[in-house]
Amino acid sequence: MTNLTPFKSTDGDNKLVSPPSSFPRVIEKAMADEEDELPETELSYDQKKEIAKWFLLNAPAGEINYVAKDLKAVLRDEEVYSEAAMEAFPVYNKSHLICLEMPSRAGDVIVSSYSEITVNEYLDPRTAQVAIVDHVKQICTKVRPANDEELPSSYIEEYRYALDAEVQRYVSEAYPKGVSAVNCVKGKDADGPGTDFELVVIISATKLSPQNFCNGSWRSVWNIDFQDESQVLDIKGKLQVGAHYFEEGNVELDAKNEFHDSTIFQSADDCAIAIANIIRHHETEYLAALEVAYSKLPDNTFKDLRRKLPVTRTLFPWQNTLQFSLTREVEKELGLGK
């Protein structure tokens, strides 16, 4: 369920954190490895771009700009870097469900594939606005009112609005600085009962503390399929928890889990309460399981990483090996010590 593995990238901003960054050396080694495989042949444009994209896409939460800064310095090729960044940043932003503030404090928008209208336009259904996003700078540059065809029908909006309110209430209680959104991804034009539709609940929370050498994120996506004929709501959830700790070391946590549940099709308000309670139950249970797992790390996982002592629980006495019968037998066989 949970992986605890060394991470191959690091913060990369020596001005921000005190340990010297190893990231440029990692990139140089990767490129050197490529050159070893292709003797007397310089890396091609596409090879450099793919290596750069890999590092950008695998940056931990909140650290892609530090990685990008080191990449730019190592590549020394503005064209390669720009193209890699243009391709990698949108994918990274959507996968990490980053939240951007809209101009004039008009609200926040979560950048995700579920709210995407075009590559740079993302719908905020709560405010019925579309945010125009600069992916590389990770800012919202403009907003515009959403068109009618971009918004759900009044029938769907009743369910979406009720669920959004309940999820907001839950997120405000459970996640400091957490954000949420509810989008309709199927059947948004339904004008009444008799049609299936699907809503997606997005929850994103980050805690970035590079000055303390750690960053972390919580991302969860819940697909709710409203099945009119069977009067059932089919609920599927995916959770991803990430953490990066890099004080005198470099360790990344990447924990993922999936859930499946269901409830009955009711009124908009009753459905919203039932769905929010299901989400609350599964996320709280999963968080508790993570806390239990990591409280046992010193006795389980970390112990398995260390070389175990002998059964006697004492170190091997290299300075006095004669006490062992094997040593005496070997000396006797070889005629040593005579």
C-alpha cells in the first residue's frame, strides 16, 4: 500500500535550504550515463528534452520550480528547457491538483483534467468563471465568465451545489489550507430525472515548508456515478499522499489507495450528506492507518533495512576470533598456529 523510497531529485535552491543541492550532479550523471551508452555521440535534442521532462514531472509537491532552476543551469540550452517546461508543467500541475488564486480575489481554481476546457483554461464551477492559466509561471492571468455550454444544467447544478457545500464543510474541518471542487464530467445537460450523470469531487491540500526541509501533499479524487435506473450512486475514490524530507538525506513517501462504495439515489441535499459522510469515513480511516503504519517504522521497516546482530545480540569480536570452533578447525586443517 505504501512505498518509502529514496527520491532522485531534490529541492535544488541553495539559497533557500542549507544542505548543498545534489540535483545538478544527478542530472549530469544521468546525461553522462547516456553518453556512456552512446560513445562519441552527443545527446540529441529529443534526448535532452525527455531527460529534462522526467525530472520536472517527478519533482515532489511544491518543488518543481527549484528543479526547473537547476535544470536550466545544467542544460545551458534555453530552447530545450523551454520546450520541456511547456510540455511538463501542464501535466505536473494537473496531476498535483494545484490551486491558483484568480485575479482580484475572485476565488480559487483547482487545475485538473476534470475542470480543463482548453490547455490553458480551467472552469471554477463554484463561481461560474473560467481561469486562464500560465502553467510555467503557475499563475492565473485572467478570468472570464463561463459560457452556458460550459456549465451544467439547473437540474445537475442542484446536485453539484449541494455536494460542493457539504464537501467544503468537511475540508475546512479536516485539512488546514485544503481546497475542494465539484465538477460534472458526464451528463451535464440533463434537464431532469431519467438520465445518468457523474460528478467528481476533488480535494487538494499541501503543506510546504522548505525552510524546514520538508514538503507534503494530500490529493483525493472521488467519482460519483448517479445511476437513475437503479437509483444507486456508485462511488470510487483515489487517494495519494506525498511527502519529501531532505535534511541531510533525501527520502520520499508516495502512498496511494483506492476505495469503492455506494449509496442510494435521493434528493440533492440527502445525496450530498451521504456522499460527504462516505468520503469523510474513508479518508479518516486511511489517515489513521497511515499513522499506525509509520508509528511502527522504527521497529519494522527501518529495522529490516539494517544489518541484524547475531542471535547473541552482540557484535562479532573480530579482535578475538579464536573463541570460535570454526576458526580453530581452519587453523588445524591448514597447519597454522604451530
